[in-house]
Amino acid sequence: MTTHDIYDLGVVGGGIHGATLALFCARAGLRTVLLERGALCREASGVNAGTLTMQMTRVALIPYALRAHAMWISAREWLGHDVGVVACDGLSLAFTKREAELLAFRAGKRREAGAPIDLISGAQAKAVEPGLPDTVLLAGHCVVDGYANAYLTGLAFRRALIEAGVDLREATPVTNIAREERGFCASTPCEKVRIRRIVLAGGVWIEPMLRWFGINLPIKVLVNQLAVTERISPVMRTVVGIASGLLSLKQYPHGTVVIGGGWQGKGDRESGGSELIPENLVGNMRLACHAIPALRLARLVRAWAGLEAETRDALPAVGPIPGVPDAYVCGSVHSGYTSGPYIARLLADQMLGREPALPLFPIDRLLAPAPPAPAREPPPTDEDTAQVSGKITSK
């Protein structure tokens, strides 16, 4: 391609959303360039726990997550490469009366949205997952759950994108995008890249990216902590979460257990860095051992933190950029690893002139003044989280 050529599509950001969209658009015949500041699928898409769950997904996203789960399970067919996906049951555990009430409320709402979640007793939960303690009062049981290997997913997307003819440019940060007569000009440290249509898929960096177009869309930055144990004998066969939304854990086929989410680390999007908060990490490990007591004998071999994006209403920012023809945004989905491929494919369908099977999530709703906060479920009490303390988030 010469300096006078122009791409049909430019995608800024190479996580699950950007990579999926670029892949489907390139396969449909669009000359596509993907510009990624670091390595493909190495930010939020590469430092998460890989959970593919309905029980930690926002109610409004359940229809999307169900379809996305099917995409993950069939990834070898549409992606062409293995992502280490494992389909298994999922359990969300309640240890106190307050957690049981919270679990029943949330499971009911998600079930109304289509998630196949059943409430089962502690004894029934132990029949599903023998490694649970006798202290489980109630559990949400979902047969649509599982996990993927985030590292293998990045490798799979890289191969698929190259095979589809995408011009994949890693270690290429975009410093500005300007409107031109024929489309857009994306400035990078090495050159200017000209593009007819642009998609911003930069996760936590979508907020500063949108400022290039004079749009202020606040994006909250979460800093999730994760840890992995040494290889141990099988101690669990499901994905296990906590009813109050603290964290998830699962054991991979080779024996390691990944513990993700829970009490937060620290970091910021300006530096792009993140770090662990030891006392919060200890709290996460205590809660994991409370859920699966056999983990008390395991040693941690590695722990890390990563940035995750969230909009004001915790729903995606996906659709056209208001007032900027041929410009789109795709990302910032809370727990977006599960639903990311399907949501990105919906936007690709719209850009290719096809009617999306489900509605997108235009950002117009997020640009208006914030509405009064609706009544929300009361948070867990001190009794519910007596094992540990600190700031928490779902994962």
C-alpha cells in the first residue's frame, strides 16, 4: 500500500471488540487496518480471568451474552483457531441469609432475561461441585458457563486477522484522528494512516479518544486483581462465583486455579500501569479458600492486575459517534469478555449494511445529564463480607 492509498476501515484498539470487528469486516471485503498501542489482546482482553458467565452479567446483556457464549464454544469454527474454551456448569454461592436474598433477586431477574439459572440448596450445590464447604446455604446453578484461555485467544485472533488480510499494526499508538475530505487521518509516531471509516475500540482509552471529536464520555476505570496457583490435583470442576459479586474462580485442565476479580488493585489509564494491593489480594485469596477449602493447601505462583472499562450505566458503548459520519465506537462493556465477540459482530453487521439481530448501544444516552439514580438492591452487609474488607467489584 502506498502513502496515497486509503483503507476502507480503521480500528483503533486490538482487544476482543476491535479484533472481532476487524476480522468480520475484513472477511466481508473491507480493506482494514487495526492500530494497537501495545500487543493484540493484551490490555483488558489479556489480563482477565477468561470467565464466560451469565451470573455476573448485567440483566440487559443476558440475550447478548447467551449468543456470545455460543460463539465462544464454536470459536474454532468461525475464528479458525483454538482459544482453549471449556464449557461447564457455573455456581454462584450464598453463605449468609443476606447473600441468599441477594442471590434469589439477581437470579430471578437474569432468569426473566433468558439465563437458565436455577436456585439449588447447599446440598444440591455440593453434588454439582463436591469441593464446596457445608456452609453454602443457597446457590445459583447455570448450565451455560465456562471459560476461555485469554493468552490463546490473543494468539488465535492474531492468526485469524493476518489470514483475513488485516493490516495488523501492534506497538502503534494513535495520537490523534482528524477529519479529512476522504475520511479520517490517524496520526501515529511513525506515519499518518488514512481511513474512510473509523472505529474506536480502545477500552478504557475510549474516553480520551472521543475527545478527538469533541465528545466527553466519562469511562470509569476498574483495576481487577487476578492470581494463579501452582498446578494441583483437581479441586473443582465448575466456575464458582460469590453471590455478592466478589470474584470468580475456576481450575484449568492443566491444574492451575485462576482467581479473578474481587477487591481492587490500583492503576490509571494515563500511565497505562496497574499494581497489586497486597492486603486486598490476601482478602481475595481468603474468600477463594472459603469457597473451595482445598485451595488452602495451594501456593500462588503469580498475581497481576489489569484495567477494565465501565460506562455510567455499566452497559456497552457501541454504535455511531453522534455528529461524526462514518465514525463508530465499540467497547467499554462491564464484564465484556463474555459478550464482546457478539456485540462487536453486531456492529460489523450494521457497518456492512446488514440489520443487526439485536439492538446496539448508542452513546447518546450517556452524553445527556445523568438521570436520578434508580432504587438499587441494598449492598451486602458487614455480615456478608466478614471474611475480608476493602473495595470490591464483580468479575
